[in-house]
Amino acid sequence: MSPGANFALVTSVALGASRRAGVMTGLGLALASMTWALLAVAGLGVVLRNLPWLHQALQWAGALYLVYLGMRMLEGARRPVKTAVLAKPVSPLVAIRRGYLVSMTNPKAVAFYGSILALLIPGNAPHWVYEVTVVLAALISAAWYCGVALLLSHAAVRQRFLRGKTVIEAVVGVSLLVLGSRMLVGY
């Protein structure tokens, strides 16, 4: 699990909103991993190879969403941290949906599940291999992202974040903007 849009999202939610919202975001990311794995075992790689316009459209949608998230992070970096009393809580459904959408539009997910995973699973494998692949993709993703959310929402870690909030959010925001922009120009 290399850092990218999914990691940036779960990190910012766990640090800036709440432990619960961070875990729910992690579960949304896991749900997307399960969806991507299901699509991969159902033949996503073949579809994307035969419909390059669809592959391109998914990449553009992901790039635009990353630019949007980057701009939101930069706006948030300038704002003071809201106290728990004043902070608007993130509902579990919103957190899950945000995690799901980020991962479903993440080009790294398209690349991994649409090519690498799809190629690793033989077309003549028994059905249980497909089922285990989908379940494992969801469980590994949930364990990683929910674990990150639990760690980063810990009081001591959160206090360190609050001291460097502006810099951290600005760096993450710029990173997402650069990543999304590079994808839009085809780099």
C-alpha cells in the first residue's frame, strides 16, 4: 500500500474529523477494493483493453476528483482547527461514500485491479479462487486503512498533527493537485 489519494484521504479524515469518520472512510475504501476486485475477476482487464475510451474516462474522472480534493485540502489548510464542539461531524454514510468514490476514481486502483490483478488470476481458476480474491482484497484494504485511521486518530498523534496542521494539509493538498494535474496532461 503505497501513499496516494486513498492514504491521503483516510489520513486527513482521521486527523481532522474523528476516529469514527476515519474508520468509516477506511471501510469505504475497503468496499471500493472489493468492488474493483469483483470487477477484475469478472473481466475488467479485458473490457478496459477493448474500450480504451472507458479507461481514459476513468482516468480523467479520477484526475479531476484529485484536483478537487487538493483544492479542498488547501482551503482547509488556511482555516483554523475547529474544536470538537464547533466541528461539524462527518456522518458515517458520508465518510463511507467519500472513501468509496476516491478509490473508485483512483487511477492506481484502475491500474492494479484492471491489469495486474486481472492478469494474475487465470481465466480457468475454480470459482473459490475468485471469491477468496474478492474477500481478501476487502479485508486487506479494511485492515490497512482502518488501522491507519485508528493510529492517526490517537490523541498523541492528533496533537502532533494540530501543531503542524497548516503545513501537513498544504503539502497533502499540493500533492493531490500535482498528481491530478499530471494525470490530466498525460504525464
